Amino acid sequence: MTVHHLLDQPHHDGSELYVPQGTPALGDVVPVRFRVPASGTERALWVRTVRDAEPRMVQARLEHTDAHERWYVADIPVHNPVTTYRALLDEPGGYRWLNGRGVHTGDVPDAADFRLTVHEPAPAWTSSAVVYQIFPDRFARSGVEREMPSWAEPADWEDEPVARGPSTPVQLYGGDLLGIEQRLDHLQRLGVDTVYLTPVFPSRSNHRYDATTFDHVDPLLGGDEAMVSLRRALHARGMRLVGDFTTNHTGVAHEWFERALQDRSSEEAEFYYWDKESDLGYVAWLDVPSLPKLNYGSSALARRMVEGPGSVIGRWLGEPFAIDGWRIDVANMTGRYASDDFTHHVARTLRATMTEANPDAVLVSEHFHDAAGDLTGEGWQVNMNYSAFTKPLWTWLVDPATTLDFLGIPTTIPRRDGGSVVGTMREFDATVPWKVTARQWNMLGSHDTPRLRTVVGDPRLVEVAAGLLFTYPGTPALFAGDEGGATGTNGEHARVPMPWDQIEAGGGSRWDARTFETYRSLIALRRSSRALREGGLRWAVVEDDALAYLRETADERVLVVASRAPWSGVALPRHLLAGGRAERLYGEGTLDVADDALQVGGDGPGVTVWRLA
């Protein structure tokens, strides 16, 4: 059995074992702690902070030592809204740095330094939330007859979604909000507690990102009354509702854009970018003619969209709709065009409006790549975590024979080893404050991606992926249908209708009841463990085919072991087990307690979770 683990390295993160919880204010002094194994050779531990863009060194004091590790503490003044820091270990022959990416023998830039921030994190409820994404047209029909619009191509509920071509945005199945309300028992049986709806505004597409107005709900979905009824039904069950909004663009048929076209001297004409050199005459998001881009150089636009309780953002947070937050579509592009960059101003304004309307509302950005520059904590609270979670996990679990494109990269999804995967996850996690990492929306797929089941192929690897989703730091978010093994080759093809006939029958070709029970069990597991919801993250094992990490709070230590194939196993330090035996919380893997080690078996594929203390 291999004797190789990563727990002989110094460690720090932003969880309660290392940083006092709560949000500091400017001028506060925060004691931050560092864990160093007893095998370390450090003569001293210093903390390098940056104050007004100039580095300073603070010596840490030895607070506690035992046979296994030493704990240091350093007092960090919060002089700037975001205070960065990293540890220096003074060792014979030189020094090493410890930052969010790990331990380094050479000098490193500041990008991955730890961060203290005076900005409030996402609301506390998000640490225990499990988010369920619904694409309204494809979830459930209520049975209420509604006339199909002229732009639509009606589809039967059993039809396969069109994957490519002009029919993808206009294929309409007729799901509505009352249909969702009628199926809330399914959500509660699964264990989710937060519904995220993709847009509900009137539009000329099935996805509704091309809104024609922001003033009311699409009558095809049941109108405003159906939205109010759904929200009330969710709240009555102790559940929440998050909406989806396009701050970056409107639809070409939006009432503002039509007014702008009719009268170029109107206030609405200031809301858009105009381009005389373009065949369209206006700037369209990613050159999609149906989506004219908004120009936040207009203060009137900001007032209409994001500023104050009367704005679109504010109005939907108040009664009678009273939704519990917003996910912002293409947040990374909002306010950015050529030399214009209003993004941070828009995000701060939007955040202030939400805080005034409902301090407990969540603000989530969509950003498919490096979001570090936009996630300092003062604007968007968290991001849909494609870069640090979805994409690296896909590369570890992908079917080697896949032909699927890799989310905008002109190649198929590559298959990578555990070291590359964890390196990518740490690379992106380290560039944002821990308070962001701890509540990022982690996903295994969404309405914009292929389905997980299609990516990995093997149902056993679906379980491994779900095991990681529900045990990793962050807020788990799943796309409706993943819990039943839904398939799809791209975002459009993945928007499959829920097969309610098979769900009610206990399974079928389009519904895997065993996968549903896997998701249900893992959600219950997460709810049963504070460490899985709030704990820090220490990587314990990174092998080609196996990953293991510890989630730890002051009162609990949980070990998660995931493998994509059989592997050699590992011996972990015996002192991790505080008590007579390890308690298996999930899975079939083995863990034998010896006098000097915890022997973790090398079975796979699979995921096993143990409570060690």
C-alpha cells in the first residue's frame, strides 16, 4: 500500500479553525492561525501583509504545540477593504511561502494570497442550501391550455430537444410555473431547498433571455399571479426562490429598444450602444442580433435597472414577488464594451439595492472563466463556479472516448490526472476570498452545458461526481433532471423535459431511480454534517485516479475519498482519528485503523465519506 499523503505540509484557509468568523471592519485586528506539522523545520513563521500596496512582515507567535503539529497565530490589521496576506516559513537554508495554492520554495506573486475582506459574504443560509435549477419550459406542464405564440414551434413532451440550428430557441414544450408548483413534492423528496429559475419575462424564445419587458411574468408561464403563487408555495415549505436577470442586454423586441428605434432623441436611446458601421446599426451581445447590448454610461438606465427599490432589481425583491435573490446572466460582460468598463459600479449599485430591499438575498454572477477580478466581495457575492469546479472535475471523470466540445475551447474535453485537476481547482479557488469559495455555486452542469451523465458515461462516475459536489466547499447547485440521469450533448440538447410518467412509475429509459436515490442520500449526508457545510479544506491525497480531502470545523473532522478507478490505497496519520473508530457516513470503501496509521482502501470507482472526529 502506498504511504503518500499531503498532510505533512503547512496549512491555512479562511474557515473557523484559522480565521475568526464574521466580517471585520476597517481598523480591526484579526488573529489568523497557521497549522504546521511537527516534522516541519521552521525557525519562525512570519506573515507578509500588504498595506496601501506596500508589503509588511508580522511575526507570528507559537500558540500551541503537541506531538503532531504546531499552531502559530499572527495579528493582522485590516487597513484596506481587502487585506491580503501569506505566510513565510523561515527554514534552514532559506524560506518557503504558504499561500492559497500551497507551499512554494521560490518567490510568488500576490495573486493567490489569502484575503480578509470587510465586505459581507453571501447570506448565511447559502452555506446549507442546495440549489435546484429549473428551465421553466421543460420542467412541468400544469394542464392549463394556453395559445402558442406565432414564433414558437410546438413540441410534444416526449420529443427530444433540438441540439443545433434555428429551431433550438423556438422549440416550445409549454412548461409553466403552476406546473412547477404542482411538483414541489419531488423537490422536497430529493432534499433541495432553493429553486433557481431561468428567466420568466416575456420574450420570443424558449430560454427567455431576450426579454420584451421586465415589468411582468410571461403569460405563457401563467403571468404574475403564477409567480406570486409559486413563491408563496415555496416559502410555505421553507424553501427559497432565486430569479435570473440579464443586466447585459435586452431582447430586440424589448419595449425600451423599440422606443429607442422610434425616437433616437428619447431617454431609452441612451440605454444602448449604436454602431453606424454595423449592418445592424447597434451593438449586439456576441453579435447575436436579437440581443442589443445595454450602455451603463446612461445614469437613467442604471436607475431603471439596478438603482433603488423602484428599479427592476429592487421591485422583484419586494412584495408581491419577494424573490430571494438574483443570478445575473453574463455578469462578466455587463457594463463592458471597448473602452467602457462600468461592471464594478453596476455590481456595487445592484448589491446596495438588494441589501436595502432584502439583506438576506443572494447575488450570484455568471462567469465561465477567471472571475477573480470581479469577486472581491463588494459586488457579486459568489459565482457559478465553472472554472474551479465544473471544468476540472469533468476533465478527471470524462469518458475517454468523448466527442463533446469543452465549453468554448476548440477541442474535446481532455482527460487529466488528479494532480492536474486539483492544481486547477486550487489555482482558481486561491484568487478569491475564502468567504467567496465557501459559498460559490458548484455545479456538475447547467442549462448551458452537456449533461454530466453524457460527459462521464459510466453511472458509477456520476455517483463520484455527485459525491464531490455535495462534500466540497461551496453551495451545491444541480440542473433539474441530473438527479435522474438526464443526458444531453450540449446546452440546448440538455434542456430535456422531466419524464414525469417514468418518475411516478419508479424508473424507465429516461429516469434512473438509482441515481435519484444517490443524489437524495448525498444531499441528506451534507445536511447531517456541519463540517461538510462550513468546514475548511485540506487536501490529503492527490493521485492520478484518487482524490481525498478533509473538511474540518472546531467540532468535526470528515474525510472524503473519491476514485475514478481502482488505485493503490493510502496510509493516513493515525492521529486524525480522535476516538476509537471511524464512522462511515456514505459509500463502500474501506478504512482500517492500525496502531500507527489509517489504512484507506483502493477500491474504485466510488466515493466514501468518513467521520473521523
